[in-house]
Amino acid sequence: MERAVFNVTSVLLLLALVTTLPTKEDWDIYSFHINSTVTSRYATTVITSRVANRMDESKEIEFHVRIPKNAFISKFRMFIDGQLYDGAVKAKEQAQQEYAQAVSSGQSAGMVSSVGRTLEEFKTSVNVAPHKKVTFELTYEELLKRRIGKYELQIHARPMQPVKDFKVDVYIHEKAGISFIKVQGGLSTKDLANAITKTHADKEAWVHFYPTEDQQKTCDSCGEQGMNGDLVVVYDVNRSAAFGDIKKSSDGYFVHHFAPSNLTRISKNVVFIIDQSGSMHGRKIQQTRTALLQILSELAEDDFFGLITFDSEIFHWKRELVQASQENLGSAKEFVKRIKDRGATDINLAVLEGSRMLNAHPREGSASILILLTDGDPTSGVTDLGRIKSNVKEAIAGKFPLYCLGFGYDVNFEFLKTMSLQNDGVARRIYDDSDADIQLRGFYVEVATPLLTDVTMIYLGGTNLTQTNFSQYYDGSEIVVAGQITDNNVETFIPQVVAISWNSKVTFSETNMTEIVSDDHIQRVWAYLTVKQLLEKELQLSGPEKDKVKEEALELSLKYSFVTPLTSMVVTKPQGESTDVLHKPKEGGTDRDEQRSSGRPSAGYFGGGVQFPDHGMLFDDLVGMQLVPAPDIDYDMVYFDSPGHSSPTIVTATATTPTTATAPPFHRFLLKAENQSIPLCFDVTGNVRLKLLHSPSRELFVNGELDSVANGGFTKIVIHVKPDLYIDIDVNEIIVRDGQTLTHHTGEEQITAGSVTVIKRNKEVDVATGDIRIVILLHERHGEKFLWPVLRRRPSDNKAEGILALKPAVYEELQQTPSSRLKINGQEVDVGRFGAVDYSIPSPPTGGCWLVSADVALQRPLHDFIV
């Protein structure tokens, strides 16, 4: 089935869902990971699901995921009994031939279909022998869009059963620097909020979501079948230069992100064309009135506007555009309140009249916008879709964009999309739901503040460019252009942006070429953008031109293994089973429109390191400590007094100030500061043993034995639960002592001991007990391995004690010259600026800190944290 290319939100959107319908005694999802890496707004997401057949007979194991409609699947594979089964991207016609036999036998199981506002569903299944396991791995890619000044990463989790090894890891790397990052959504509230850890370090950010099995049953929409909700990561990047930033790959591809913000807004001329036909009856018309009243209130006084309603006729509030004065707005609102549904739908007449109103009111230095809202097909006047598109294009004549909002599923969305694309606009579906009025207003906010018109992106010495002409640029959005540098010669490559701001022509230029990226992601950004735009162009053409563009899009889709409307993923299976062919559905298709179409273990969180020159790094949600050599110790139940807190993360840095040969080593701890970008740090002298976590209500005690390696970490972590359960973790093995039973574990496996679950992976050990989850990372420095613990899930009662449960410091800067001085909890102290490495991150970043005494930083004696 062919489909139209859709235009997803201008925010970063990453959405993944696993839906399975097992009964616990049939088959078990014992591991599910989502790992997403975002580099310069390009996201690559890997979903990995591991499932075991617990039955004494073969079972059909299903794998369902939901991915963003704006994404392209680029890889799918299955691992069964050590055998790899790979999916292959092929031209749709070729794939259909291979699929015909499976369809006729009724055994097909793979599909992609639309399942909501922003999702497509991928589904496949495979027969698994008794007591065997299967691993599914799906990869998809997307260029992330900016909307209303932010990117948004949305993850929807619904595994249909609690999963012991469930985790989401997100890594974001933006060379421009990340200006802010926060976590929202239903899965970030109540008890689940303690399962989220976040680190922000200037140009990098990490978000981890590690809910325990018990937690997966306790959110608002959770239950015995596990989680069902959203986790949303929201962020934006720094924009120091109006020209934006250009990144170049070593093979000559480039991508330019252009989003100037310090510009004067341009007043606008806007005409709203509102469908009031009979199909808008009930909630639709009421929500439209509500949204319009709010939108009218937000018009600026120097804006001019018009308002048309239509069914088989058109109705004007006023026949010409008028200024958005309080008097005119009041009158327009009364008109809106009287809008009632009736009659048929004459889209042609209404859009031509809106175009006439804008053409009759040219204002120098302003931006004109035409917005159409309709919920159905044209049923009156001119009803031939081709003729309507031709009439509208002739009337607008490239002077202003047309934005089409399709209300509900009865509308011909492909028609609206094509008409918008032909007139420099976009189409957006408004979903018939309780928040439709918010959706309408949300779209208006995106186009409410024009900053530039007639934007031309010029790249002398560039070739194979994506779209370079844009009718308007709005505040909070972003223009992205990719291409190739001719002969990979940077010296002859001259980028420039020319646009109109108010009444004057403005030019943005950059003389220095920015960063060169060695990997192939810049080339994939170019391919992604090019395919998307070719598919949009194909919608607007006919005849040989259409065929030529389609062939070009197909060639690129095959080259880069993208599942697009022109290609399909052929999923191979074990011998004797059907071959699945996975297609991409049309935008807005429902579950009735089923079509055939088709993650990686992640990292942990805890820090440590050596002293470096200060880089001004921001440590968000981090608390730090420095390690020292320690003698062998015996671990018994340890009690100590420490106030209960929410739990930041630990990082460490080793000071390298010159010492005598006999002087004991001293080490530096970082303590995250509340609402400050620079943490505090303090030194600990001599060999110490650290109390990491003590939760009296759970009878849980976690202690750490430090190694004797400079800038190292823990050689051993011991977890003591209840009177007779000990878990001893070192760099080589895990030893479990449960009563009189002693077991040694060295491989990657899942261990259950009493109320504790331990999952050993390649570079980390994941420990969960009740509502607490600790990840212990394995690091290596100069050939020496060491451990580093991170509290991924804080206790819900906030009564835990120890280093992992430290409360963030509160301080304010009083002066920085001639010496630095802080006020910490009311006490003024002199400080110095030093550096640290954060070992809470798999690839540890470096950052700065304010050095104070341990007692000042901790606001209590240091010996309270030493065994």
C-alpha cells in the first residue's frame, strides 16, 4: 500500500512501545531495553527484547513495537539458538512477490500500521521451541524537529507484563551545547519519578529510566500487566551565532542547522477559514470555537486578520482584513461564538476567498498566512480534487503559505497535504479527542511569530542540496539543510543565508567551517532529508516527472536501507516458517489499514576521575566522591547515622597536588549543588571504607571497598539484605551467600536471591530489591578494572542513608575576584576551582567544581560516611 509522507512535530520525537500478550506461564519477556543515541538532532534508536518460551511445547512468540511515524526502520533481526535471521530492505514490488506465498497460506505475521497520533506499529512473530529463547532487535532513525523552542523525546512503554530487566537509556550529544533538559510524562510522576536519573554535562546529556518490577505496577496507568504510559525528554541547544552551525563529515557531506532567535518579530496577516458543515456537529464545532477564542486573544495589536466560515456557502465576519484592535477582537469573538454546524463542504470557494482577502491586503514588512480547518471531503461547488489544487495554487501564486488542518479521520488527508505542499505549507491532522482545542491552538503557536520571510539558503561550492528556499521562518522552529561539498574542498565552500526581516534584506554568513565529524551520520542525515523531500515532491507531480522523482527516492531508500513508502523490509525466518514483508502505512491510517512492514543494552550511571583543567562542565543530578586505597575488610551489618534524603549520584576526582613520598593519598568528592551548574568538591585523606547506602526499613546495607590504584574506584561492592543474604560483587565475579549456600557467577546472566535480582551484563551489574535499583558500572583505566555504583532508582520513602543518598548542596556565589567565595547554607567560605571526571557515565566526561572542606560540603562530620 502506498502512503503519503507526513510532517511530524517540530520537536524532537522519539517513541517506542513494546506490546506483548503473553500469559506468565506461556512465555516471558525477561529483558527489554530501549537505547537511543541523538547526535546533532539525528536519533538512532535500538529496541532489544529478549523472550523465553517457558512451555514444554513450541509457542508462537510475538514482538510488537510502536515507532514514530517520522522515522525510517533501518534494521531488524532475530537471534534464535545462536542463529541470526536478518531483515532485508527491498523495492516494494519485489518484496510483494516474495510475500505472496505467505499471504496465500495465511501465515504472515509482520506488519506496520498506524496506531495513533504519532505512531506506527511493527509486529512480527516466530515459532520458538520448548524452553528456548529469542532476541528481537529493531533499529530506526529519524531527524529530530524543533517545535516551540524545544525538542521532545517521547518514549511510550507498554510491555504488557512487568519485566525484570527493563530499562531505557538516552544519550544526547550536541556540539552547540545543551541549554536545558528535563523529563516529563506520566512515567515521570509519583513513585516512578525515583526510577529516573539525569545528567547534564554541557554538550552531553544522559537520561536513564530503570523501574523495578514492583514499580512497573504502581503508576496511574500501570497494573499487573505492567507499565502503560509516556516518558518525555525535553531539551534545546545553545544558539550563540545567528548563522547557526554547520557540521561536515570527512567524506564531504554537511548539515546546516539554522535557527536565529534574537530577531524582531514580523507582524502578520492571517485569515482563518473554518469548516462549519454538518459533519462538524457536536464536540468538533465546540472545540473549534474554544480554540479560536483563545487564538484571537493571542493576536498582537499590529497583526491584521480575517475570519471566514463555510459550508456550501461562505460567511464573512468582515470582507477585508482588519487590525487586531481590542474592539475588532471583541467583535470577532462574538462571531465565533455564533458559529454553528450546517450544510455541505465547499473547500474550493472558501480557500479562494481567503486567498483573495490576503492578496487584497498587501503590507510591506509583514508575513501573510492562510489557515484552513476542515473535517471532510469537498461535497459542494468544485469537488474535483485536481481542479481545486490547481485553482488554489493559481490564486496563491507563491505569495504566502497555506496550512491545512484536517480534523478527524474522515478527511482526505493526502489531498490536504498535497495542497499545502504545493503552497509552501504543511498539513497537520487534528485528532478527534478531548484535547482537540489544545491541538488547534498548539499549531497556531508554532506559526504565531514570523521572524523572517523569503529565506534562501545559499551554498557556493555545494551540490546535491536538500530544500534551500523557505517562505517563512518562525520563532522556536529550525531550518535544516544538508548536501555535499564539491570535491570535498572546504576552501571553496561559502555558506550564506539571505532573507527579509521587516522591510529590509538581511544576510547571515559564517567564515569558519565548524566541526568535522568522522562517522557517517551526517551522510545519513542528508539521505534521510533527501528521501523525505523527494517523497513530498512526488506527491505534487505527475507523469514522467513523478516517475523520475520516485525512482530517485527508491534508489536512496535501498542504498541506506530505509523502510519508506517505496520499500519494504523482508523478514527472514527459520526454515518452514513464512517470510514477513513489512510496509510503511499511510499517514492517519487506522488499525483497519494493516500493512506488512517491520535495542541494545545500555549504560549505567556513577562517576569518578582525575583532576583536569576546568572545562566549566555542568553536573546535573550528581554527587561526587574520591576514592583511596583500602585494606581488606569484612562486611557485617553496618549502622550509622545520616539524615534521609533523595539520592543524587556520586562522582569522583583524584587530586594530584604534589605530596611527599610518605604522605597519604587524598581524593576528591563532587557534591551536586541545587540549581547551580558547578558542583562542590572536597578532599578525603587516607585509606577509607565507604558506606554507600543504608535503608533501615528494608534491612539493606551497601558498602564499598576501594582499590589501591590511582584514580581508580571500587574493587568490591557488598550488598547485605536481611540477616543472612550477602551479594559480593567484584570485577571478575558475583558471589551470593544465601544462608549456608554459596554460589559463584562469572557469566552474563540473571540471578535471583531472596528479594534481590542481579543482572550481569558486559559492562555493568544491575541490582534490584523492592523499590531500589543500583547499577554497578565496570570501568578500565590504564589496564586496571574497577567498579562504580550508581543509584538508578531511589527509595520511595527517602529515608536512605549514606554516600548514595546525599542531599544536593545549596550555595550562592558571592564573588569570583580576586578570590572565589561562596555562601553555603548560610556560611561564607573561600573556594578554588578544580576539575573531575564523572564515572557515573560509561564514557566519563570531565568538569569543574568548587573545592571546600569535607565538613563544609557535607554539613556534617566526614567520619559519618566512613566505616
